[in-house]
Amino acid sequence: MFLAVLITTAWLSLIIGLRYLLIAGGVWWMQWGKARGLGRQLNRERPSRRLMLQEIRYSLIATPIYALPAAIALEAFKAGRTRMYLDPMQYGLWWLPVSFLLLLVVQDTHYYWTHRLLHHPRLFGIAHAGHHRSREPSPFASFAFDPIEAVLTAWLLPLMVFLIPVNLWVVALLLTVMTVTAVMNHCGWEMWPDRWVRSPLGRHLITATHHGRHHTHMKTNFGLHLRFWDRLCGTDAMPDVQPKTGPQSGSTTTAVP
């Protein structure tokens, strides 16, 4: 079992690392490499090579930390010791979206409170400062976490497959959504149309406009997917959205509730 976990950790690290590099690299090329991105530019300047290399280094160091709990859960699944399953009909089709939303809400809650904890002065310097070296991040900042932060957040989803029944492909979908949204929220551009960001549904979700403010004003906007906890705890601050596109649009800093 121990050897199997080590082997699985190694190939999961490779998969996670390559997925990160391909998605973040693709978004960087699309938004910054061509010097004309899709949507509205938030960063004032194009990310520097030095910044991106630093973000990549932190991300690749965190990769095996995330892979290890996932490997333990996967090997336990092979041995029939988790509640993860393959047959989508085993708990009914209705349970697939419900379990997805349940995992997303649990993860969002865990992240909000962990994130606020990491901003405590006694923890910030050793556990979260690496991520905030990117005041105006690039897509490569999406997984640029200090090792302590990675340890605090890596175990949650693997633990959940031991506690609730969840389809393997629901877990895979959530991981894909996490990767894509993390990259989009750190890419320095708001890729969603402003009308969606301010729509009845979009105003409850975290996008690059919302999360980008956290990197410049670190006492607000701690959430991961949803703005629920930020609003409930008084830490929500949404910058004004300007209906402009292209590299000259710049970014705004005026917060509104």
C-alpha cells in the first residue's frame, strides 16, 4: 500500500503539474502573449518573466503536496475503502449535481475560513506571503501556494470521498472547474462579460474582477467560488466595472458593496 501510494503520488504530480502548465500557459498566451486579451484588462502591466517564474516555482513545489492526499484516496478507492463509485445510477442521476454542489459549498466554506486564518499576522509571512508576491498576478499564480497553505487545503476533497457517496467523474469535474476558474481569476483579465459579472447570478460568483481586488486590497474578498461568506462576514468589496476592453483599459480600485 505504501509503495502504491508513492507511485500514484508521482504520476498524479506529473498530471497535475502538466495540467496546470498547459491551462495556465494557454490562458497566458491567449491574454498576454498576443498582447490583446479577451475581455477587460485588470492588471496595469504585462506580467514580468521573473514574476511568472516565481509563480511557477511555488506551484510546482505545491503539486506533490496536493497529489499525496489524492493518491491515498485513489488507492483506498481501488481497495473499496471509500464511498466513491463509478456507476452514475448507483445513487440516482439526481445525486450527481447535488453531490457536486455539496462538495463545492463545503470546499468554498473551508477555503474562506482557512484563507482568513492565513491572513493573520502570525501566519501570513510563513504560510501565505508567497501567493501575495503577485500583487497583479498572471495565470501562473493560480496554484502558487506556500507549502503550509497547500497542506492546509489539499486534504479536504480526498477526505470527503470517505464521508459521502460521490461519483468519480463528479470529483474529476469539480477538479477541472477549480483549475479553470483559478486560472481565469488570476489571469489579470476579466474574461466574463461585464453584464454577466453584474447579473443576478453572476453577482454571487467570484470572478477575476472580485478576486483581483484581494491581491491589491488584502482585507477583503477571501472566498473561492461564491461571495456568500464574504457578504455574510462583511469582507465583500466589488470594484466598479468599467465597460472597456483591451490593453489600455487599466483597472479600477473603487469598491462598492
